[in-house]
Amino acid sequence: GSIEQDADVVMFVYREEYYLKNKEPREGTPEHATWMSEMERAHGRAECIIGKQRHGPTGTVALAFEDEVTRFSNLVESDHMPVPM
């Protein structure tokens, strides 16, 4: 059988930063400045793409990623941080 038929859940992990690292333009060019901005935006982020879930929804979930320890966790956006008391 194929994975689509046998699996209850099919998930993929995507990290844009991983792919951007391999496409660094030459320093000092306008493309490099754009690349740096994209790297900043992608740093520490990942996506879990739920391609199939037999008894639930499919979609994409944003995650935090710590490269040093290869750890994925809930992504806490700075605009959703609790207000300190």
C-alpha cells in the first residue's frame, strides 16, 4: 500500500531558514540585504504541515525551532506575550 492509504496522519516539517542558508548572495549586493532580512524573519521558526489527518483537520502550524538542540516548541509571538505584573 501507499503511505496515503496506510497512514492516519502524514506530517511534514519545513524550515525556510534551512533553505535560505544555502542561497546566500554575495555580500554588499542589494540581494544580500534582502536575504539578511529574510533570514532574520525565518530564524528560529518552522512549520509543521499536516498533509493528512484521517479524523481531523489538515493545515499548517507555526513552531519555534532551536537549532542548537534540534527542539521544536510552541511559537510565542511577541505581540501575544503576557503582560508582566
